[in-house]
Amino acid sequence: MKKAKNDYVQLAVAMCRTGILGYGGGPSVIPLIRHDAVTRYNWLSDDEFGETLAIANALPGPIATKMAAYLGYKLKGVRGAFLSVLAHILPSCIAMIALLSAVNYLSGSRTVAGMIAAVSPVIAVMLGMMAYEFAQKAFKGLGKWIGAAFLLLALVLLEVLHVHPAIVIVLFLGYGTVHYRILAKKQSKGGNS
């Protein structure tokens, strides 16, 4: 009985720790989860962790939450999965609620309003730089005319026809798959000649 309680405690502590220390999104948390699961508590072998990570990456949703659910389920079934996911996401949820409450409370402050207004241009510049870098890669890979045509097509689909962004992404991924297969065939035929 003591071992069972100890497993729940270890699981909750490990997932809470990854929830608190995991900055930068799901992939940045994976080394922390691996350390706890493989090195600290020996819940999984290194190979088993790698296989689990590969399967979790193939599924939709946040990777760290899927890994937490799997570890909890492997150790303690459905209750373990529930505890593990809750322990992993609870610190972030509490921090978000606290920070948003503080922002709402201080939103009338001229100082806070000025700070928020100062951040907006920085975010716009960062998004603009990211879009520019993506456009450069598209123009380099597809050529200027095809790249410009796809840029215009994406703009029309998103802003004029109001197609959901996920559908537009899937369409362009599908085109990219076909495009690179055709290029690979052309290169293999050119290399055989």
C-alpha cells in the first residue's frame, strides 16, 4: 500500500516539476520528462521512452501532456493518467489565472497600459520577421513567381474566402508533398541519364 501511494506522489511531483520548469512549449519539456521517467524513477527504459515519444509525436495535441498521460496510465492506469495530466497542467493554469487577474486589476493603470502598448510593436515586428523568413524560403524553393502566386492564393483563401487556417495549411502541405515527389523523380531521371 505504501509503494502505491509513493508512486502517486512521485508521479505528481515529477509532472508538477515539468509543468513549472518547462518553458518554451512542449518539446522543451521532453528532456525534463525523460530525466524523471528514465533516470530518476526508472519508469521506462531509454528505448521505451523513445518509442513512446515517437508515437506521441504522431498524435495530435500537446506532446508534453500526452507524455504525462501515458506515464500516468502506465504506472497507475486511468487514475494515474488523470493525476499526471492534472499535476502537469495545474501550475501553468494557476500562473495564467494569477497573471491575467493582475493584468485585469492593473489594466486601468496608465503605466501598465503603456507597457502593453510598448510590447505590441515588438510582437508585430517578430511576426513580420518570421513571415519574411518563411517567404524567403518559399521563394528560394519554389521560385519567385510560384512563391508569389501561392502567397496571393493563401491571402485569398484566408482573408477573402475565410477558409479555416488549418485547411489552408493541409492544402499547402499536400501540394508540397506532390511537388517534392515530382522534383525527386526528375532528379533521379536526370541522374540516371
